[in-house]
Amino acid sequence: PRGPVCVCGRSGCVEAMACGPAIARNACSRLITEPNAGEKLRALVGDDLNAITGAIVAQAAKAGDGLAQRVMDDAARALGFGIGTVITLMNPERIVIGGGISKAGERWWQVVRESARANTLPQMRVDIVPATFSDDAPLWGAIALAQTLRVKAERFA
């Protein structure tokens, strides 16, 4: 409830805390308030805070930048908390995560999984895995839809 305002107008949505643009905003804010931190992150963008993206923060975190790692861990915890809520409500067998920030590395995945498990009942066991098609998922979905529509059209022809 006291989280950042989301594009939907509500506060504390997972999107407002864990997506790439949110990660970039959080990193920029921390770089401003911590001028002596984030050396590797600053170097990656030539100290141009407007050039920071979620992917660049993830890159700096992988390179060992402490500020970037804290930002990524915070985002991963927020996502994991949301996933834990979904697990508790729906009891799925598997959660599949895709998108750009899901490529942030093993540390990110570990924090997401730990946070999700911390927010569920102990007996609930759910696989949390990366999407197989990753960035190509929308393309494959469109192909599947087109094939389905073609088959239906042929039936009515």
C-alpha cells in the first residue's frame, strides 16, 4: 500500500516495483541519494542517469556493483512476494516468467524463488521457471492464433 504509484493509478503494484522501468527509476533514485555508490553502474552509462535501463542495472549487478545488486534484489523480492500470493490463491504446479528482466541472472532467480516461498504455506511446492520462448513468446502465440483461424476458416469455406 505504501509502494510506488503504478501506471494504473494504484500504489504498490508488482509492475511498479519489479519491471525494467521501475528498476531503472529505483537505480536512478539511489544513485542520486548515494553519490559515492554505483561505480560500475555509473560507468556503464557514462554517468548519464537518463540512459539507465533495467537491463543495464542487471548488467552492473552481474558485474558486482553493490547498488545495482540491491536494486535488483528489491525488485526480485517484490516479484517473488506477488508470485507467492498467486501460489497461495491458486495453487499452481508451475509459474513461468518471461520478459527482459527475467534474463537478470541466477541471483535474481534465487531471490524471486526465495521470496515467493517465504510468502506461501510451507507445504506448497511450485516450480518457478523461465519461459521457454522468452522474447519470442508473442510471435509464437500469433503464429498459433493464425493457424487456428486458418483451420476454422477452411472448415467454413
